[in-house]
Amino acid sequence: MTTYSSLPVPPMSIRFDPAGGTLQPEGPTLTRRMSDLEGLFRDHAAWEQAVADGDPVVYSVVSSRVPEVERELPQSITTIQPGSTAGELWMTKGHQHPNHQGEIYLGISGHGGLLMFNGTETEWVDMTPGTIGYMPPGWAHRSINVGDEPYSFLAVYPGGAGHDYGWVLEHGMGRRVLAGETGVEFVDYSAD
Ligand SMILES: O=P(O)(O)OC[C@H]1O[C@H](O)[C@H](O)[C@@H](O)[C@@H]1O
Ligand SMILES: [Fe+2]
């Protein structure tokens, strides 16, 4: 992976291709496989089996060249593949911003959802192309593909926001998102 980490960039035009889910010029790309999502699915045995059965790519994140440093405003496109593990829809790891900074997502293609949790309350934003989901400071966030095609969204966030994954492992996300008979179903983490 090429890293453009802390190099400042000049004013520029960045193209996003809705069909390909890419940004040009392109910065770092991240691929998350099932094995990278340890401890996140409710059914640990089913997660282990999915890792053993080919360890599929669950999502990828392509970034622009704007660096993740204070006062910059980086962007990325995340594409989550459709699927479920023991009924739990495929999702991002989810994270909290250590210094509680806001973020926006713009739905680009497919059908997803934005699950937010502030430690007490949960919120759900249905994400279709054109929806802007706003995450206020202090709300951990996770994205879920609720459709049967890849779900892509553009994220714009403060460069110094950071990613605290430990917070989600410790506190959960309030609810789990399952594939129900007639659509999406939610269950509380307390049901685990
Ligand atoms: O970091 P995750 O919880 O795995 O989510 C995947 C990605 O989603 C969005 O694109 C965020 O802006 C990224 O910062 C994040 O890395
Ligand atoms: Fe974030």
C-alpha cells in the first residue's frame, strides 16, 4: 500500500466515480476481510467458519490523498459487500472518534444504514444514493449493507478525528442489525 500520510496537498479537484466507487487521484486503500472483524459478530462460531471458508472481503475503503492530520478534511469511499453471517448483516468494524468530532457520509450506490451509538441511545439512518448521514461528535458509527448489491458511501471527516475501535469492542453499538423475513431487524446487544 502506498501511504501519503502527512504530506500536505495543494488545492485540487477530486473525481468520484459512482459506478466504480473510486476516487481520483487515489490515496491509500484498505481491504477488510472477515478475519479483520474478530469479536464483532454475535455468533463467534459462524464468524470462525466464515474465516475458514475463504475469509471473504467484507468491505474496502479507498481514500483521496488528503492526509489524516489536524485541520485537513480527508475523504474516503467505503464499499461494503452484501452478505450476512448467522443472520447478522455485513458491516464495518465501527469506531468512535477519540476527541469526539463530527463526520458526514453521502450514500452513493446500493442500500445501507448508518448505526450510531453514544453509549446510551442508538440512532439509525437509512442510507440510499443522495442521503447525507450526519454523525454528531460523541456518536460511534458503523455502516451496514442492508441490500443485495454492494453499498458505497463517501465519508468526509476531520483529519485529526482518529479511529477508536476499542470503544466499540468495549461498549458495543447498542443494536445488532439482522436480515429478517420482511426486512431489517434490530436486536439489542443486551440480548447477546
Ligand atoms: O473504520 P471502520 O469502522 O472500519 O469504517 C470504515 C471507514 O468508513 C468511512 O469511510 C470512514 O470515514 C473511514 O474513516 C472508515 O475507516
Ligand atoms: Fe468516523
